[in-house]
Amino acid sequence: MDIKQEEIATLHELCVDKKKIMKTVSDAADARPVSVIMPMLYKEIKNDALGNILKGLNKCNYLREVVIPLAAKDEKEFLQVKRFFRNLEIPKLIMWCNGPKVDKILSELKSEGINLLKYGGKGRDVWLAMGIASIQSYAIALHDADVLGYTEMIPTKLLYPIVEPELDFKFNKGYYARVNLEKKIIYGRVFRLFLHPLLRAIKDLIGNEPSFIRFLLSFRYPISGEFALTTDLARDVDIPGDWGLEIGIMAEMFRNVQSKRICQTDLGFYDHKHQKVGTNATGLTKMSSDILKTLLRVLIEEDNIQVSREFLISLRVLYQRHAQDYIRKYHADAHFNSLRYDRHSEETMVEKFSQQIMKSGLSYMRKPVGTRIPDWLRTLSARRKIREQLLEIVISDNG
């Protein structure tokens, strides 16, 4: 626990008055309506976490709506999810993002020069949900559907610095300790073992600290899926359609928002579904690949970094050195706290991430553009009422 402040304002969990924060957000929401977006896959209705999330959301009676962008393979799955959310008392909009009605509108949009059908996954689902949530709300909080230990304080803490007039931030990033205290295991592997040492390696390789790298290193957990932002920003962000979503969002905040209007908030201990290491197309390996491609694109755009095969080879060597240094540090921290720490497993994961630097880096060089979904402002210029048309579909499907 600390109270250290750096470039980005940090709201620490020290002696938070939870009732006061709930009341502040509730009072502010009268003038500044707020929504929650919770992207999910059909299979997540079978997770233990979701029932508890419903209980927490039901305590957030200040919410204008909960938007649930859903990936489901057929109508049967969509209807099952609808039935599951009958116990959610807050107004909810379940959006079947890959359903036939949404696909039809996106097909029509393609004929007008914006092809969203080529994207899939969490990025596109979040983009669609932001479209309808931004019609009437002032701010949006976003979190995943697999959060174990969820309470009403997660969306409340995320929204508080956005809607509280005395603070009036425009973007808030959640951070937390990825430690399961019951199992005594440290998680957060993609950040700990991939992104953080990778950012340090890039600094060493370039010989200075690119401005975007400095920005990312100002955050405790830059790839957390929990954040809140004002809806004017939500309409003006290009986001990747893959696992690079979180880095892509950070890049847009870096471009569009003054650092004094950005903060991060301590969400406490946090645990959710843990992905397997996977292959090039699945799991943590796929996630690291998408993150790397998004990061390279932003570094080229913002800091004119030159990426070549030689750059990637050097980056891989430096990355491994930093990652191994971090493994020693996490091992010491785990030992001090009597946590289980499988050093061999962590070393093996670093080796796989290291291989991905070359594979994904070369893949990026072959196709450096075309991975971002256009922002809503551009989409609205092509089809002015598309958000309202999507909302009509969702309301009809939820009837």
C-alpha cells in the first residue's frame, strides 16, 4: 500500500467511505446519466461469477442501463442469456452482436464504405455497445463478465471521478492486485511477464523513452479491462477489433485527452477467468500477439519508431532479459508473502511470449494497417441514425 503520485493521478484505496461514494455517484447521475457495458460470451452464463455480478449490479440503482454485448452462435443461446438476466433489476439491453439483425445493418453500412463485418470478437462488440450506450448517457463504465468477488463498488469506483463535479476526469482506468488469496497464486501473467518487460525492452533498444511508453508506464495495470470514460470520448475512439482493445483504448486516450483529465483507481484484490497459454490463435499467446501488433502500430504513429527484422531480433533478446529479471523479483515477493510460485511455468511462458515477438512482429510488418474499427463519429457521418437503428433492434429483441 502506498500513496505515491506520478504523471497520472492515482486514487488509492486507503479509507474509502463506500456509502458516501455510492451516494455521490447516485446524486450526480441525475444530471450525468451513466451506463455499464459488460461484454460476454454465451458460455459465461455457466460461470460462478455472473450470478454474483447480478447481485452487485442490482445495488447500483443509479445506473440508467446495463448494456450486455453478447457473442452467441444462435437464437437459442441468445434466449437463454435473456432468461438468465431476468433477475437483473436494472434496465438492461442484451445486444446479440453477431445476430442476423445486427449483421444486416452492418452489411448495409458496408455498402456505404465502412466494413465492420471483417471484425469480430470483444473489440467489435464493445464498439457496438458504446454506440447505443452513448446516445443518452454522460459516462460509461466497462468491465468483464467473469469477475470473481464482484461488488457494486467496481462500477461505482470507476464512475466516481468521472461524474463527481469537483474532480471531473474524462477517463478512469481501474487497477488491482491480481492475486487469488484463497489459492495463494499470483495471476496477471500477460502484464507481468509480457507487456511490462516488453515496454522496458523497447526503452533500452531505442535509447530513450517514447512518449507513449512513458504514458503506459504511468499506469499500474494498463491492460485491465475495467475503465470508465465520458461518452463524447466513446464516440471518438478508434479501437482494435481483437485482444489489442485495451492498448488501443489507451492509445486513443493518449492522443485525445490531457493527462490531467485522466486518472486510475484502486479496485482492490481482483480475480477472474484465467486463460490457458494457448496457441498462436488462442489464449494468452494470441492475446500477447494482438497486444504487440497494436503497440507497434501506435509507436510508429506517435513516435516514428522504425520496425525491422533486426529491430524485432534485438527486442526479443532484451525482452527475455527483462522478463527473467522480473521473474526473480516476483519469486521473491511470492516467497515473502507465502504465495505459491511456479518459477518453471513462468519461465516457460516467457519463452513462448518471446517467440511471439518475432512471429507477430513479422506478421505486423506484412500487414501494418487495417486492424482498427473506425470511430463512431466517422460512422455517423456515413449513416446518421445508425445508433438509433441499432437501439431499436436491441429493444425489440429484448421485448
